[in-house]
Amino acid sequence: QVAWEEDTFKYGALSAAGDHLIVLSAQGELIIAPASITAFEPSARAQILDGKCWIVPVLSGGLLYARNSDGRLVCLDLRP
């Protein structure tokens, strides 16, 4: 049974860390949302890359790494 659906993102990458979902849209927008059975409600959004983004972002030690199709790599410090 499907608990909820979100059709905002035509293409993008999805991963999870702890109790949060990490979404990188195909246009380079990063969206972080609590993992929830009731709804997709983002707690943070930011445009972090331009161009096409198809690679799943990687989280390690509180640092998030993301890359676009031009090879540009960014690192975001998500530590509290």
C-alpha cells in the first residue's frame, strides 16, 4: 500500500541518511526532508549546482558531496 506520493521531481536522485531523505533534482536543487510515512515535507532547499545532475549525492561524516554532468563537484557541510 502506498502511504504517499510526490510528483514534484521528474528526474533526480534520492538517498537516505538517518531519518532524513536527501533529494538532488536533475536541475541541481538539493532538498532535505524528514523521512515520514504521512507526507513529503521538505525542511531545507537550496540550489547547489547548475546543469544536469544525475549522480546520487554522497553523505560522509556530515559532509554532502554532489556532482553535475559538467564534472563540477561541491561539498556542503551539514554537520550541526
